[in-house]
Amino acid sequence: MSKKSAYLNHPLIQNRLEEVQVNINQIIAGGFSPQQFCLMPFVNIILEPNGSVGLCRHKGTEHSLGNLKEQTWQEIWNGTKAQQWRQEFLEGRARTCRTEIDDQGCNLCPQLGKMFPDDPKTLKAKTSSPLRLTANFNGFCNLQCQMCDVWELPNGFYTDENFWNPARKELFPHLREIDMLSGEPFLQQDTYKLIDEVSLVNPNCLWSITTNAHWNWNTRVESALEKIKIKNIILSVDSFDPETYHKIRKPGILSKVLKTIDHFREYEEKRIKNQLTPLHMNLNFLVQKDNWREIPNALHYCLSRNIHPFITFCYRPSEHSLLTLSQEKRSEIIGHMLSTYTWDELCLSHRVLSPLIHSLPAIDKVYALDTMKRYKKEYEARAN
């Protein structure tokens, strides 16, 4: 492996590991297994631009439970499909999310444990109002990313009749968190409307906003952020090479994104001085065929700027996924990572390594896992 790095000792990584452990402890205290349980379907609802409703952003449009064109969100929230999904976790036999749990560990999402009820026995397949809203309201986006189809989805679906009127009384007052997705939230009127309405009735709600940052910083953005408590700002940047970035996030210009990120960092300093919540910036780096060699650069960019890196893996669409490469090429990528990455880099890339290793024949899989175990022992020996 390459020279030693100290990423795992970075305060951001240490804080995140502690938050994950809080969730694990809550799961175990509730009598569940961390490999078979996720709280998300009990607390979260996700609304898609076409009216589709789900319970988790990791499943999203891939796992629709209904559509607001035929049902209310309340009917879908406690419908048969939703209850069956929750029942899997209550019985300790996760099937719907098996791949996500095994490869991503998304059920251990940091801070999710803080939403556990005081008495875990109160968790039922039929549950009360959502505590989280993942608002993927609008397909409008200024980029046409090769691995995304949200920019092709409709705009303006959510009206007073099908959402805003019932949500004002039955949803907004109960939310602890809002997770803004959409195409590009900071370019959409629905985002600012939601901020205005929720901040009036629920000022303590925490907000996560995922953005491509491919826009110019302006006073409207800053004024809206001043109204809310921020859990984190999630920056979607899949390359730090201008040409590769333009290919993946067409017709994007990397320099424009990096400039907006700098504005976010400056604004965070201002927020802290004014005793507002920090931005807790995260950066999502979706690993695919065009950018897999950039993982170390992405980690360095983030941690040198106090931005938490989230290295994730492209499963779909398949034409951009590493899983559709030949077995020889997949083995080559794994070998490259194992021979050149530090242990810190390998750990922070586990969402990439795991599906790649699991895709190999048994004998190659055993070799890769044994190599990981050996590197872990070497790392622990040096640490001691």
C-alpha cells in the first residue's frame, strides 16, 4: 500500500464513526440486529417528481409503494406494501434492502438512531406520521447527468390539492428532518416555498439539502438558509477533472462548482459567527466507469477542506456501473485499490470495494477479503 495517511483520525471521520455507533447501539438496545434492521421505513417518506411515493432515498423510484395520482400520501404511508417492508425488519429478516445493507451499510445511517422511540416495542408495521420528509419534488435541473434521469421527470406536480393543504396540518408540524433532493433544489420555487412554510410552523426542523452547486451564489439562497437549522449540505461532485466532470455532469463546468463550494465555506464561517448551525458539508462522489481512479483525489479534496467525503457506488444505470465490466477488469480495479491505497482510503471506499469483491468468483473473493484482513492487522499493529 502507499504511504500512511491519517484520514481515519480526522475529526470529521471520528465524529461520523461515533454517530454510526450511536445508531448501532440503539438498534441492539431495541432487540434488533444491525445486519437485519433499519429504522428508515418507520420514520421517512420520499416524494418523487412524478407523484411516486417511497420510504427511502436509497430505494427511491426503484421501489415505489404508490402514487399520489391514485392515493393520498397517508394511505400509501400505512398501505400494505409499506407495512410489509417494515415487518421484514421487525421480524429480523431484511429482504427488500438486502443488497443495500450488505454493500452500503445504509441502515446504519449516522444520527438515524436519534429517532428511535424511547420504547422500541412501540415500533409497529402500521405507524404514525413520518418524522422525516425526503422531498424530491421537482425534476427541474440545470445539468443532465449521465447516470441520472431526474432531469427528465415532470415539474410542478405538487399542488395545494394533492399535497400542500393536507401537509400543512398533518405533516409539517411533526417533522424532525427534511431531506431536499429534486433535480437542483436551489433553482426550484418549491424549495423556497417549503422553507417558508415549514419554518413558520416547525422552526426546529433540521434540513439536509443535496445540491450540484452548479449555480452562482446569490442573496436568495443565503436568505433562505438563514431561516432554517441545517443538518448538512450535501454536494454532488463526481469528478475533479474538468473534462471528466463535463462528461458525467453535462454540460457542467467544474470551476463553477468549485467556486460555489468556496462560497458555501465562506458562508458557513458567517453562520457560525452569528451563532447559527454550521453547514456540516458532505460531498457525494458516485464511483462509476469514468471516475473510479479519482477516489484518492476526492478524499484529499474533501478532508483538506473539512468536508466529509461520501464515496458511493453506481449500480444503475448498468452501462455506467463497474459491475458490468469484465471479471478481469473488476479484479484489476480491486488489485489497484488494494496495492496503492492506504488503509484509511480503503476504509473510506468500502462502498466501492464491497460490491466489487462480492461480484467475484469465490476463490478470488476469499483472496481479496484475506488481503483486507492482513492490511487491517498491519494498520492495527502500527496504531498500537
